[in-house]
Amino acid sequence: METSTVSTEDLKEIIYHKNLKVGTYWILFSSCILQVLNAYYLFLGFNLLTPLGIACNTIHTAFLIISAICIKFAFKSKRASHHSWIISASCIGLFWAISTVNTVYFWNQPEPASRGIVIGAFSLVIGWYARPALLLTAFPTMLAAYIYLIVGFSDKTHLGLLLSILKFPALMLASLYTLRYWLSFCMEKFVENEILTEKLEAMVRIDELTKIANRKGYNEALEQALEVAQRFGKPLTLLLIDVDYFKQYNDHLGHQAGDRCIKAIAKVLSNHARRAIDTAARIGGEEFALILPSCDQYQATTIADKIQETLANQMIYHPASPISPNVTISIGISEYVPNDTSGTLYNKADMALYEAKHHGRNCFVVATDIQNNSQSLDAV
């Protein structure tokens, strides 16, 4: 029975990319707010703007546009290691650095400019805390702009300047450590919950005694196999298996022996469901099913014969069977035909199983053989 599982590393990668995408949108949003403020200042003092000012504003706007284009390519690549990420981080860093320096040069606002670069750095930490490589790419230019603003436009003492300069990387590192610790904690809890949910879902579809599919797992596997058969015109065969005289076996040897017998038969069936698309299931007390996609009834009869031969070789003693000293099984086989549903396919296999029991048990019967016989009798 094929089950879809997601590994721990896959789950971490999914969380990683979601964080990266949402964080990048936040960085673009905060950068656009800064650009709107720049445009507002330009509008207020447009008559004072020099050609150099126009050039500088055009340059940092261009960096923002280039960054947005690179981010678009990075999202399309769906790879966190794509070179567009590094280019976009470089452009974002240059955008914030040039924008804040422009604020001092042309509008004589050193205090808001230094605060703006700190806000920009926090914005990058919040958005890219899961990608230190991007932060290391963007921060050097921003740090250089911050040092320039502190040293060039401040009347503090040397000690005050040093503390102001160190404050920037210290705050960034503390914020980065906190956010990464939080991400690691949340990721571990999320992965634990996903794995636990996956295990619980798998347990719902597995028979507790035999460890093969139960009725629910059988129903889901049969519906999936039918969908493939209908869509692609592939063959599909269903085997229903019933343990002969199992009630008498239980009455003579007890329920513990009965459980061991059921487990042994389930193992035989599981060994013959060798492909990932095959499903062995326990659908009742002593009733089993074997779903064989891409397998016609002629191949299925060979498998049924091998199953009975394997079980016979195990020689599980049956003291109350009137047909054999050992445990035997009867098998009904039905092949999918167009317009069959899971119900009709099951009914045909069940009818074939009934015929197998009617013919003395310890054998298999194909549903089409019953239909052919009935048509021959009608013709007579």
C-alpha cells in the first residue's frame, strides 16, 4: 500500500521558504514606504532640488526597482540559493543607504536619517532572519551609511561616537539571535505536530493485529486504483480471500491461535503485494482483500495460485477442517471493466468467492468464468 509521507527535512524546507517569501514581501513593503517619504520630500522642496539631487534620487529608486525584479526571478526559481537573492539583497542595502544619506545631503535631516537606517536594518532582520547570507550582503553598505551619519553629523565625544556605532551591530545581532531562536523553536514544534498527525492518520488506515490496511485503507486504495484504471484505461483486479472453516479453527484452538493464524495469512498476502501500488487489506474478521492495479485477471490467477501454494507450504495445522489437515483459503477474483464502481467490483469478487466455497473451498474462482457459464446455460 503506497502512502504519501513528508520527511522532516521537507517540512523544514517548506517552513523555510514560507518565512523567506513572507519576510521578503515585508522588506519590499517597508522599502516602498521609505520611497513614498522620499517622494513626499521631493514634492515639498522640488524647487530646491539640484541635478545631483535628481540623479541620487533616481539611483536609489533604480536600486529598489532592480531589487524587486530580482526577487520576482528568485520566487520563480523556487530555490533559496538562486543568485537573484544575493543581487536583490545588495540592491536593498544600497537603496536604504543612499536614501538616508540623501536625506542629510539635500534636506539637512541627520537625526531622522540615522534613525531611518536603523529602522531599515530592523526591517531586514525581521524579513530575512532565516537567511543570514542575505543580511550579510545587505548590511555592509547600511552600516557604512550609519557610521557616516553618526561621525559626520554628530557633536558627541569619541566614546559617545563609539557607543553609537557599536549600538547598530549589537541591536541587529540581538534581534537576529532572538528571531532565529524563535524560528527554530516553532519549526521543531510544527514538525513534531506534523509527524504525529501523519502517524495518527496512518494508524487509522492500518489493521492493529496484522499491520496491513484495514477497511478504511482498503476503501481509499480501491477508489484510487479505480480512478487510475478509468482515466488511463489500465487493468485492475480485486481478490477477496476468506479463511476456510475459521470459526471451527477458533473453537478448537482458541482466539490466540486464531490471531496467529490471521497474522500468518496477512503476511503471505503482504509478501505477494510486492509493488508499491498493490494493497493487501484485512476487511473483516477472517476476510482479506488484495488490490492489484495494472494487473489483469490472468496474471491475478497466477498470483492467487502462488498465495495458496505458499500458505500450503506453511502447514498451519487445522484440527477441524473437513477438507485439509492444514489451514486453507478460498479466493474470488474480479477484473475491472468500464463503468465498474468499487461496489460492483467488490460484488463480482464476492460472488466468485461464494462460488469457490460452493465448489469445495481451497480454490479460486474468476468472476468472468461464472458469467460465461451462466451465458452458456442460458443459450442451452
